Amino acid sequence: MKVLLVDDDEAIRQLVVITLENIFTDVDITECVNAKEAICILESDPYQELIICDYQMPGGNGTLLLNHVHENEIEIPFILHTSTWKEDIDFSFPFPESKPHYYFLEKGGDYLIIKQAISDVPAVSKSKYYKDFSDDYARIRIFYFWRFNKSLCDIYVRINEKKYVKIINKDDTYSPADIEKYANRNLEYLYIKKEDYEEFSTSIGNQPFLQYDESIETAEKVDRNIRLIQQMALSTGLSPTAVKMAEDTIEDIKGEIEGIKTIKNLLDLLEDQQNYLYDHATLMSYLCSFMCEKLGWNTRRSREKVVLAALFHDISLRDPELASVFYRTEERLDMFNETQKKLYYGHPQLSCELIHALEIDYPGLEKIILQHHERPDGSGFPRKIDSKSIGTLASLFIFIHEYVSLMFHFDFDPDKDELILEELENTYSYGHFAKVLEVFKKNFT
């Protein structure tokens, strides 16, 4: 079942995603944060079978997408999922009365209400992938368990349709090895009791059912973050050997700058974070190190340069939401104030100036950081230069930056690999980028 989910609220999207994964035996969910982006996705991939869309979103609200679907006679079931009263929305045609496959769903319901409302849509209940999961368990992607070490409810593994075995008790702490042994068996999900999920679903963004134990040491948190990044890296197609090589390069760099207190403090600050900034930077450092080797740019200095650029390219940004914006989601900037927008467009230059002030002895490092939001056609920022003016290492860095951003955007869904490759091919087929794209395709597709 292919579902297009449109909502700028990450917590709501997470709730709906988990709900959908407990309605369908096989579901392919494309997530986006506004109507303009959804229209682009729909035009490039028109074979969606269900649309669930919020109303109030920066960069294009839900009626923009609804009008596009209606005017172009796109016969896809459409659920408008919003906290806005229907009477307060200025529809351009009678909604939902004008089409039998249009539905209005008010936000604010818990897991069971949302599940029932979506299940009542005929296109859902008649789908060959629909299953009335009437048992007592909700499935949760194993991905969510890597970073934490304490569960606020019992966790189970599914043996068959009728049998579930408890593997973690409520309020118990668990180790990465406890999760790893199930991931190594290629399990995609672990399970919790429905009543437990319902308890947490109404505030999933603020009160997750997984937490850190307060007694856990900082070093252990860092180790868990690293394990999460390792799993992300492996999911892209990197081998364990390549991951280990990247980690060794990072450790070499840390050893070299150990005596420079200001730089070490910045690295420590990055590692202490448990958010997009850390995850994006570290995964980029793995992939850049690997691609340097495959491209034959395998001098120690080259690898260290792109790894340092990966770690520090967003050093002037502290807001992970702002840092996660990239060309595909630039409409999300409408949710930020003018000062934040100015910081976003100026952060390559600001990060470059900070690195210069730290006097890190890596010629060319500042140039990579300055250019990391440039694009081959000259539509990037801050200088709007094109592929003819972008150097070799910067080309690699820009390519990997976009690839990692797309992976996060699509929640590391392997079903989106072809779409991601298509976007990369459409953008990076000339200049120094062409060689990077060629080597990438040999190793990641």
C-alpha cells in the first residue's frame, strides 16, 4: 500500500506512520512537510493509493494539495487530517461531499481513533495489504530502540501470528547487544502491547516509551549514538569494514587535535547531542571517507579533510530543525523568523569563519565548508557558483551531503533508493560530480 503522508509536525507523522504500520502488512510511506513538496512527489510518483494531509502547513497548506488532486481528477482517496474546524476552512468546492473517496478527520484522537478512522476508508479496508491486527500488540521499527537503554513498557518479539515472547521488561534497562541480536536476524520490528502504545501515542513527541536511564554515563550515551549511526551507515550499503575504516579516520583526527582545546570542545559538544546535527554529521563522515577510497583520493590528508568538513560544516547552527532544511524542503523556512532564515543562508560563511578562527591546519577545508550548499546548476548558496567553479573534494562533499539529507528525508526507507538515485542522477551528471556519481552507483546500487 503506497501512502503519501503530508504534515509539518514530526510527532504527528510518527504517530500516523506507526498507526499505518499496524494497519497494513506491507506499506510504503512517503513523508513530506507541505503541499508544494507533496505535489512534486505526486507528479513524479503518481501511483499513490492513499493521501493523508494536514491543513495548516508553512510552504503550502492542505487545500493547495487537495485542489491539485481535485482539479486534475486524480482518483486517490484523500484524508484531510487537521485540528482546524471544517467550517473555518475555505474550500473551493464542497468537501468531503463532492467525492466518495474524500474524508475529513479531526486531529486530537488517540491511536485507536486514528486507526479506526483510517480503517473505515474503503480503499484501505479493501486493500490486499489491509489486515485487522486484532491481536494485542503494536509493532515498532527496531530502528527506534538503538539510541536508548530503558523501556517504559514490556517489549516483545513476534514468533508467529499468535505467539509473542517478552524480551525486555517494563522499566528494565537493556544493552545494545540485546537489540543487535534481533537486528542481525533481519527483524524489522519489535512489539509492545496495544494498551501501552495507546498510553504513549497521544504525546509520542514528548513522552516516548523509550528513554535513557538517568544513571547512564555520557560515554555510554555516545556509544549508543555511534551504534545507531553504524546501523544507518550499514543500511546505505556500507560494509562493516568500510564503517570501521571511517571510524579509525575519525579517531586519528581526534588524536591529532587532542591538544587544541577549542576544537576538542566543539567535538565533545557535537558528540553530546542526540539529534539530527550529530547523526547527519557523523554519517556524512563515514560516507565521505569511504568514497575517498573508492575514488582513488585516498591520501590520509584528503580523507581527514572531508571528515573534518562533515563534522564541522554546520558548526554555526544549533537548531537541528533549521539544520535539516535542504533544497528539497526549503519551503520549511517559512516556519522560521527572519533572523533564523538569515542564519540559514549565511551559515556556510559563518561556519567557514569559525574554522578559520580556530586555525586548523587543513588547506582547502574552509572552501569545502563554504561550498557545501552550492549546486551544479548554480542555484545553491551562498555564492551561486556552478560545477565549473566547484573543486573535486567539494564536489564529493556536496554530493554526499545531498544523499544523506535525502536518506534522512525518506527515513532510510530502502523502497526509496530508486527515487533517491534518480534525483542524484538528474542533478549530478556533469563536472567533477559525474565521476562521484559513477563511483557511487558502482558501490551503492
